[in-house]
Amino acid sequence: MRNIITATMLTVILLSGCTTDGVGTKQGIGTLGGAAAGGLLGSQIGGGSGKLAATAAGTLLGAFLGNEVGSSLDRADDVHRQRAVEQALVAKPNKQIVWSNPETGHRGVVTPTKSYRKAGRQCREYQQKIIIGGREEQAYGTACRQPDESWKISS
């Protein structure tokens, strides 16, 4: 049993080195927590080398599932940002639409710029400034109104 716990903890530690700047805190914690829980559950199955294989499989499956759960939590930032983009697409040019996610502290500004017509459809350019962890990123996009009155973002 001690070997299995040691193997599980070693796997969790090794997986923690796989996190990158693109992985949010919640996603990283979900990955590590899932790996630990999956390894513990896997260690309850089988015996001998089969038990070790079940522990390894449980650790990997738990890490994958935990990553997915954590990733979906960080998607809340994108929901706030997307609402701001939708508001900006119908706003007056240069009107800043501010968004923030009180859960993460991430925030941004979406500013509509130029309107134009393309293939008979109303289109709009916009700029985004997104601040995550004190680091500011700039992005630009365009969207065109669809026949059902929704906007299709093209870049």
C-alpha cells in the first residue's frame, strides 16, 4: 500500500510540472486534485502489478477529468468577455464596454471601431484589452450580422 501511495504522489508531482502559463489556476488545481483522487481510487482495485497499473490508470484518468472540470470553471471569464463583445457590436463607435469576473479578478474592455458592409451585411471591427494577473493583452476582431440577426465573429 505504501508503494502505491508513493507512486500516486510521485505521479501528481510530475503532473504538476506539466502546467503552463496557458492553464488557469482552477484548471491546474483540478488536474492535480483529479490525479490524486483517481490514483487513490485506482489503488483500491486488483492486486500485485495489476494494482499498480490500476493506480496509474486512475491517476491519468483523474488528471484528465479534473483538468476538464477546472477548465470549464475558467470559461466564466470568457462568458463575461463574450457578453461585452455582443454589447460592443451594437454600441456607438469608440464606446468602451467594460467587463470583469469578480470570481477571478480578470477584466477587460471591448471597444467597437469601424462599421462597414460586406456582401450586403452589416459588419463591425472591435478592439479588446484583456487583463489577467496584471498582464495586459490586446486583440482585434470583426463580426458580421447574420440573417437571423446574430453576429458571426470572424477573427
